[in-house]
Amino acid sequence: MTHQTEPVDVDHPERDQRWNDQAREETETQRLDRNWNSLLQELRVAQTGVQLLTGFLLTLPFQQRFDRLDSVMRAVYVTTVACSLAATIALVAPVAMHRVLFRQRRLKVLVSAAHRLAMGGLVLLGLALVGVTVVVVDMVYGEDAAFIGGAIALIGFVLMWLALPLILRAADRADE
């Protein structure tokens, strides 16, 4: 049996459910299991990166050249650490939620909440990456170059992580 792929209609979940019923021939529970497993795979990738970034950031104050940072760069650094820690919390939270909700038949709530946490965690991770770019470029080239590097990182983040997926989503809707 061949199934054509069709975009998920996030604005109309009932249409998405009907499509899943027809094309995948899966129950809501099977769909939730598939969504949970897909989300877990995505979180595994993001968790590793954010944990390494957070570990790196937490060691910076103990480096010899850290005292070169002026008050502006120290504020950028602390904000970056806060974003990285918050991203770590958001991206690991679905695992803790799963443990608490295990065998409680709350998969729909878990998938929905984990999706929102993953989205928030990715935004925070993007902001942390922008911040670490600013701090590192400042150490190498100075403050003016640091903010240019941060702006480039922010533009890259917005384009690749937000604009491109939204463009692809809009293109799929236009094809319907």
C-alpha cells in the first residue's frame, strides 16, 4: 500500500487526525507513540549539544583570560549561561515528565507538553549560541567584532531554525 505524504495541519488537528487514520491506519495511541519517539530522537540530539555548551560555559570563569571581559561582556556571559541552563532544563524536562507520568496513561499530555518544552528549549539554545559567539569573538577580536559576530549568528539562527521551517510549512499549505 502506498501512502502519499501530506503536511500536518497544526491549525486543524482534527484534519491531521483524519489524515493519520487514512494514510497511516494508526490509532491515536499509535500516533502519540510515534510522535513521542520522534520527539525523543530530536531531544537526544539537542540535549547533547546543550549539555556540552553549558559545561563549556560553566568552566569559562576559571580560565586565565576571563578577567579580560568588561562589564558588558560579563553581562552577555551571564545572560548566555542563563539561556544555556534554561535550555538544558527545558530539553531534559520531558524525560523527567515521562518518569513522573509513566504508566499514568497521560501520553497526550506528555507529548503536547514535551513539544512545547522542546520548542522553548531550542529558542533558548539558539540565544545561548548567539551569546557564546559574542563572548568568544570579543576575546579574539574585540567588542565591535563581537556584536557583528553575534548578529550574524542570530541571523543564521533565525533563518535556519525559524524562517526556513515556516517557509516550508507555508509552501506545503500553498500546494494543497
